[in-house]
Amino acid sequence: MSPHLQVWRWHVTMLTSILHRVTGVGLYLGGLIAAAWAVSLAAGPEAYETFKAVLGSPLGKFVMFGMTLSVFYHLGNGIRHLVWDFGYGLDIKSANSSAWAVFGFTVAATLATWAIAFQIGAL
Amino acid sequence: MSFRTPLSTARGLGSAKHGVGHWISERVAAVALVPLVVWGAYSVILLARMDYYEAVEWIRSPVNATLMVLTLGISFMHMQSGLRVVIEDYVYSHLNKAACLLANLFVCGLAGALAIMSILKVALGGA
């Protein structure tokens, strides 16, 4: 554990850094779900309906909601990292405000995605 | 008590000079995934309301099949290089680290190959 995690005052850029890892590891499961989708499609109608029933169940929807949050968080914060890689926005003030912007984007994009899914009858 | 000179103990340690390549390829995959993941999220919603036959029809479109293969393939590359860094940070013993890195590579390679072969099978009309 790098320098004394417990004596640091909690701040938002710590949270964004940790969440990038947590959502990345969570999306690893998401990648495996996507692979299972492709395999079930190739396996035929029965396997595909089983796959759809599992993902459409309350637990499946809960997992997919978590995946939606994770994918938009990781996407938004990933772009934030790419901007940093070019040397922009590294001062504390910009890093704090971009952190809140990423949280806002995550919530807005997740709600919009599920609203569109509901609208077109995908739920 | 060691009779080795300080220089000889220091030789061979340090960077393997491959870090920059990994760092850049991780970012190249990340840039590619920005549009692909947005398309992927949109596709998941579309697919969620389709039955099996509509989904097969959808993946037979060359544009959908191509973008799906790219999204899955580049995602698995990105997953492998991302989790690799996590393993290198948290797993200390050499043997455990090597086992975790190999498992990560093999899981991503196997799942990625299975997913892409499945898409191609359906898209090329074998289903």
C-alpha cells in the first residue's frame, strides 16, 4: 500500500483513480458477457433465448445497469486520462472539476441509455 | 557478506525498455474504443428488443459484423493490457504474478477468439 492510505484526507481525484480500476475490472466481466452473447448467437435459437432470459431477469438487468454505469464512467474518465497524457488539465483545480464532470457524464449517459432502451421497448 | 561489486549487483536490473510500447498500444486501443463503445452501447439496446432471427439478420450486415468484431477484439486487447497493470501492481510473488499474467492473457485470448469466430460464423451465414 503506497504511502499510508489511512492518513490521507479523502479527496475526489483519489476516488476517480480508484473507480477507474474498479470499473475496469468490473468491465472485464462485461467483456466475458459480450463473448457469451456472441457464442450463444452462434449456438442457435435455444441457446440465444436462454442467454436473453438470463440477462433480462431482474438480476441480469441489475448487472447490466452496473455495466452501463461502469462503461460510461470508464469511457469518460478514460478520455480525461487521454487529455492528461497530452499534458492538459493536470493542475489540482482542473483535475477536481473534470472529476465532477465525469461523474455528471456517467449519471446522465446511464440514465439516457436506459430511458432510450425503455422508449424503444428494449426492456 | 558478498564479494560481488556494487556494479555487478546493479547490472541487469531496471527497465526492460519495453514500457513505452505497452503504454502507447494501451492508449491506441483506448482511442479506438471511444467511438466503438458508444456504438456498442447503442447496439446492445437495439439487440435487447430483437429475437434470435432479427439478431442474426442484424449481424449479417457487413457494417455491423465489422464493427462488432472490432469492438470485441480491441476490447479484449484493452482488457488484457489493463488487468496486466493491475496484476503487476498488486501481486508480489514471482510465481503468482506469472500465473496471474498467463491466466489473464489466456482468458482474454480464448474469449476474444471465441467471440470473433462466433460473430464470423453467423455473419457469413453458417448459423
